[in-house]
Amino acid sequence: MSKSPSNLPAPAFDDPKHHLRIYQGDCLDLLAQIPESSVDLVFADPPYFLSNGGITCHAGRMVSVNKGDWDKSRGPDANHEFNRAWLAAAQRVLKPNGSIWVSGTAHVIHSVGFAMQQLGFKLLNDISWVKPNPPPNLSCRYFTHATETIIWAAKNSKSRHTFNYKLMKETNRGKQMKSVWEIRPPESWEKKFGKHPTQKPVALLERILLASTNEGDLVLDPFLGGGTTLIAAFRLHRHALGCELSAEFVSFSIQRICSNLVQVDLSLTCVEFSLDPLPDPMDRSNSDVACRSLCRGRALSNAANHSLRRLAAPAGSAATFCWIRFPYMPASR
């Protein structure tokens, strides 16, 4: 991924080594500043406009469905105009053979599909993501909501989109993969630092990226949320940009990404030595704990830092010591 264009703001997070970058701000403003025809794939999980004062069931308890002002409906016409606006902006930055995936429930996905047709996208598939063991319907007046729809579309009718058919067939035990995917919600390790109210499982994003991108491709998520798209891109050696309006969710994404960077990039250097060597004039008074930045560039949270701690054996014995990287965990509020 090249350096940020001069008209883009400084990223909230930038990891040049792994080509990952997060910008904080309104996606419409940021998309307008990304170069035209520069992105291979867009994955978007836009607002579902579900925060209407209703209730749902979570972990056996009745809870509100309200997620924040960003998820409140402005009415069908305004909601649709918003979908048209960000889809048009995403279409502009897609490469000629690029494609886009958009997830949603019935509250928003029909507007998304109609807007795609109005803008000239080429509809490829509508994936039914089936969630095993969904929460029960408390009103007992509807079928239990157990699916989300993900629309996959190419930039336009002339696009020769990427589809790794053989890999998908191998993944599906030698059979053509169908458009019904049963994938569990986010696992416990994905919620280590908390969770975003609409967080998608890493397994879902990994399948999408494996199906429709190649290593080194640039992926854009205009509604980054909890950072799952960037985590999947990192794990699969793709480059990725994320846009997120909320500073809280930017910080949450950085924590998750840096945790994955530490797990993969953990390095141990071990040396055999005697703890009673010849006198050494080096001042070691400040060497027990040293800190440096794990992620280059800027970060909104100290979660982007980690500590280097020395492990040593008692004096007078031969021992092995090593420097180990540990993620920095901010004090709970």
C-alpha cells in the first residue's frame, strides 16, 4: 500500500509493515479522498437502522436493540439515499475488476440491492449467512431471526471479478460451494477486548477474502466497527484500509489488531550465559522494563504499545534469558 495521499488526514493507525491503516471520520468524506480505481475489494457492514426502541434476547436476558444514534432510522427515503451515496463512493474507488460485499438484514438489504441496481453494479450472489443457535424471538409472533444476507456484486457489467472457484470447492470437500453459509457468531477469543454490537466473525471475513481476493490485494471497509476486516486481511496477507466514525470503536479495533500482531509476531531470543561473569560497567538500573511502540505511526490508545520484560535466573547460576513481547493492557475504567 502506498503512502497516504496528501489530501487524506493522518491515519489513526498505520502499520506499514503489514499494510494496514485506519482512518477516523465519516466514510463519505474519507471515500471522496481515496484515489479512483485503487481498491480491489470492498466489504461493508452498514447501519441496519434497527435501533427503534425494541427488545431482543441475549445470553438468556431481555436487552434493548438500541446500538446508538448511528443505527437509528431516518425514514425509508433518507435511509435509501444514504445507501446510494456511500455505495456510489465505494464504486468510484473500486478497480475496474473489483467487487463489493455488503451484509444486512431485511431492514436494510433490500435498499442496498436496489441502490446497487440503480448505480449499475453487476449482482453476483446473495449469500445467506446462517447463524447456529440464534437468540429466540421473545414476542412469539415471528419466525426466529437466524440469517443475514450478504450481497456480492462486481463494479459494473464489464467487470471480470476475481473468484477463486477451485479454492472454494476444495474448502467444501470437493463440492461446489453453495450460497448458504453456516458460520458461528464471533468466538470468545474474538471478544477478548469487548465487542462491537454488530461484530462479524473472523471466519466469515476470511471466507469472503479467500473467495474474491488474492494475496497483496487492497481491501476497504468503510464501516470498520470492531476491526474484523483488517484482522482477516492481516491473517491472509492482504492490504487493508478501514474507516470508522467512532473514536471508541477505533480504539477497540486497534486493541484487537495489535493483539493479533503480537500473537503472530511474537519473537524470543535466548542466550546461554553465566550470571557471574567478569565485571561489567554497564548501568542496568533501567533495563528491567523497557517499552516501545509495536505499531508504527499513530494510535488513539496505549493498546498499540507493548512491554519488553526480561526473565532471569538467580545470581550465581547458569541460565537462559529471553526478551518477550507482551501486549500493553490499559487499566479498566
